[in-house]
Amino acid sequence: MFPAISLALVVVAGPARAQTFTIGSVAVAGTEGGTATHTVLRAPDQIFQFLPPAGWTLAIETNASEFTWTSPDYSSALRLKLITNGPSFTTPPQPEPFREHIQQQWREVRITDEFPCYAGGGNGMTFDFEHALTGKFRGATRAAFVPLRHGAAEITLTSSPDQFIARQPDLSNFLNSFEATPR
């Protein structure tokens, strides 16, 4: 039985095929009491469950399998993008394909750190980098790539460099709660 309340139906059309996603929520009991409301995203072949940052606003890009949460002060964004055509995982994960992906997706990138991440029941790769935004502004991003059955989940947190450290718990909570299970 699927305990989520369906909130929206999203059709995501990519170059290969259209996908339908159902978005809902479910209350999850905490290990020390209390509950948290997790978002549940049902894709054709997988179910994703995660804890988005509280109070952030969700926007859905239907043509890119992309879900973006924006902080209340608009200084940061957390994005989940499902990648089916992109870098693939090896065991152990190799960073070079993901470095190339980052260079192609963002402007004027300077990677400052890379390390493993653990989310969704798999070992992924994480990269910290600075990049150009609009005009003279620079952004700081942490991008985590989590292996999926067919591709990867690209989970990014982007903020101004002065907010980057303060926003890390939002990304950590998302990654720690992220689960992908087959349908």
C-alpha cells in the first residue's frame, strides 16, 4: 500500500521518452520519537523518498526531470535532477566523468573539493565548486551524484559563497533521508 497523499501529477518529457511522476508526502516516524514529513516521488520504475528543507518552495521543471526547492530568503536552492543520459557509475565510483559533467553544466567552474557520499543505498561522488552566476556574481555549489537503477540522481545545493557553509545541513538532511527503491 502506498501511504502518500497525491499532490500533483507531473509529465516529464525528455529527448528519449515522456515520464510521469506522482508527488506526495508521507509521515515517517523518527528514531527518537516524533515524525517528519517526507516527500515521495513515484517515477515509472522507481520510488524516491526524501526530506526536503522545511519552508522551502518547490518548482518543477517538467522538461528536465528536475525538482528545485528555493530557500525562503531566495539565497539558496536545492535541486534534484534525475539523469538518464550522463555519467555512469563504476565500482568504485570514478570522479572523472562527473568532473566533466560539472564543467559542461556550469560556467567558469573551479572545483575545490571532491569526496564520496552515501545516499540512496549507494556510494556516490560529491564535488564542491565555485562557478559564475549572472554578471559578476559567483555561486558555491555542492553536487552529489547518487547511483540509481538507470542513471544517477544529481542533488545540488547552490548558494552565495557566504551562505554555503550555513546551508550544508539542508543538503545533509536531504542526502541522509534519500531513498530510491524499484517499483
